[in-house]
Amino acid sequence: MNMKFSEAMREGAKRCGQAHQMWYRFDDDLERDCRCAANTAYWHVTGKDVFDDEMDETHEAIRKQFKLYAEVNPPKQFNDGSEYDLLTIVIALNDERFWPREKIADWLQGLGY
């Protein structure tokens, strides 16, 4: 399936809860799977989850799937004038800023991803 990162994230978000500071977890209270923003997109197009113990392989698999090799400026409210790896920014927005996946997808869409 050939899909933009933002589209896959948005569509995948309709089918699972959001996880923070981990790729995947099952939420007993919600009785549903929860995935971080990056894993949501990856899972939506591949049907596979990525896990914390496979960090280097996970990052590369996601970059390869969505062609995420650019360095970009983070959203303006977090921009310190530096460029960062796109996937690193997505992970930070999810895990440190607690952005909803739909908001991350909107930002990515504005960048053409």
C-alpha cells in the first residue's frame, strides 16, 4: 500500500487508541490496542506493530516505508532554529508534547508527508 505518512497515521488513528512513550500497549480500561503516532501509521499500511526492543530496526523500517529521510524544522512553537530528523520530531510530538495523532498528521500533511 502506497500511502503518505500523514494519511496512514490519520486512518490508523481511527482504529486504535494513542500510546505515549512506547510504540504499543494494550489498554485494559479501554479494552483496545494503543499505538504511538509513528507505529499507528506503520501498522495501518503493513499490519505489523513495532516494539521498543527493536529501536534501530524500527526507526529504519518506518523511514523506509514512508521515505522519511528529510531533516526539517519542528512546528514553530517548538522551533529552536535547528533542523531535526522528521521521525525524531514525530516521536517528540507524540511522547513529549502529547499531541494527538490527528494534529501530528495535519503538521506532516503541511510538509507534504
